[in-house]
Amino acid sequence: MTDEVNPLSIGKPAPDFTATAYDPKTDNVDAKISLSDYKGKWVLLFFYPLDFTFVCPTELIKLGKMTEEFENNNCQIIGASIDSAFSHQAWFKADARLESVKFPIIADLTKEVGFDYQCLHEDGMHFRGAFLIDPDGVLQSMTVNNLPVGRNPEELLRTLKAFQTGDLCPVDWHEGEETLGKA
């Protein structure tokens, strides 16, 4: 956990973490991951409130189906909730719709990662935060939604691709369109 003054800021280093995660690729409930493990890659770190809920699986399912697109853009997806790795595993085994999800899910039981990313709801669960971190570990984008509304993974991918151009990108810019020049 960072000090009381939280340094989370766009254009600054993203808070590093080391956490236990569930890895659905290997069915491992004791995977250890760190942000620094992904140096040289983009990272989409996203938080969701709880396993076994209603909106959360819709986000994981869509991101699972888009994983290859993110990987093709040198981006690792990492999910996080306050549930244990065993809860993540049980949820994945109970809900066949999650079979496309192959990225790690952090078990943020201590809520340290959620705290460092300013994603904790007053009830103790995570808000729906999405953070794009560049290959140097610098936070480039963050969006945080309140609990009832899911995010749009296509917009997260569009934003990733826009940052990867290194250019100024206008509203609604999509890959292959002209940019406004160098940033």
C-alpha cells in the first residue's frame, strides 16, 4: 500500500504490485504476478466489484473474446477483484461463459492494489476501474465507473491503439484513420 498521499497520476509511473492471482490458462490459484513482470508491454489493468454477480461476467466475457486483439497490440490484460483466487476458480468453473477468459485475475483480498489505484468503493469492493499502462510502466489512461455500469472493451482497445500511434488523435479516431500529427 502506498503512503496516505496516493501518487496515482496520469503521465507518472503506475503503482507496482505483486499479488496472488488465479490463472485460468493453467487453473493455478497461486499464481504470483507483478506489474513489473510486464515491462516492455502495455497493460490493461481492470478492476471489477465481485465474482458471481451480474454485470461483471459481461465485462470479463467480452474482454476474454478480445484478448487476442489486445495481445496483437502488445497488451496484457489483468483483472482484479477483492475475491480470493479460490473464489475466482470456482466462478470460472461454475459459469461456462467465462471459458474464453485466459488472462490472470488478481485476488486483492488485502485491497492494497485497489487502494493504490484509487478503486475502492466505501463498501469495500472495487469500482469498475480500467487503467492503461505503457511499456515503461507509466499510467496513460484511467477510467472509473460506479458499480452498476460496465465498461466498453472496444473503447479500451481503441484508446490503446490511439496511444500507440504516439500522435494526437481526435475524437472517435480509429486505427487506419489520419491523426492530427505528432504529440
